[in-house]
Amino acid sequence: MLINEYGDAISGHHSSQTIVNNAQDFIYGDRTGFENPLSLKNVSNDFEDFEVINIIPHFRYQYFSDDGNSFIKSFDNGYVDETADVVWSRVKRLYVGKGTAIIDISRHIKSESMARGWTLKSAYNSSGWTSTDGITNDTVHQNNLGHELWAKYIAGIFD
């Protein structure tokens, strides 16, 4: 099971702690006072019936400042108290040592972007399905190149 972009399940402006809490509740369901019997850990029989791969984060073009590689704090339908990279670092730390695999796709996209001479903002700029000038079709969802790059790094976990 692939889990991506917890923020999509949350509408409007929320604190980074809300996003971290939602990730913990959805995957583990073990937050005191907010136990979730339908968490993936519970319904998978403590990850015995199926495993969970966390692919984080799924950035958007709008997350980046004009310099192209740094993040901004506030934007439409996003985080208001921390930058996206800080939020996702907190989510990533939540998973370390808890029985789920983690693929930090942003690290791979950053290295791929640098190798092509792109900023992160230009990599996420809308470039069309078949373009090789960026990785998204609409500033969020991967185009053909984006899917190819994701597959390059995700496939390795199945070896």
C-alpha cells in the first residue's frame, strides 16, 4: 500500500502538528486519546497481512519561493506555521523505527533536479505530460518524466 500526501486529506489551513497527528492516526492509531482501530497498523494485523510504504513528500510548485529552492511558510490550502519541508521532516521522524518503509522522494527529486540544472520550483512547474523540462503536468501530479523518476527510486525497495 502506498501512502502519499496526507495534506490532501486535510482541507484548508492547518498547523503542521495537525498534519503530523493525522499521519500518526492514519498509519499507527496509537496517539493517546485518539486511538484509531481502523489505522493501517491495526487492520494489517500489526503489518503482518500487508506492509506500508510511506512516500513523502509530494511537494507542489506553490511551496517554493522565487529563488526556486527554498520554501515559503504560507500559501493557499497549505501550512501556515512551518514550511512544507519542515512539516514533512516531522512526519518522516514519526515513522523511523516503527515498522514501515520510508521513501523520501523529495531527496531524489532534488538530486535529479540539480543534475538537470533545475531549481525545485522549475522541476515542479507545469510542463505537460510528455515534457522533459519538468516533472509535473499541473504543478502537483507527475508527468511521464515524473513517473519515471518516482519509479526509479520506488522500485528499489522491492529488490
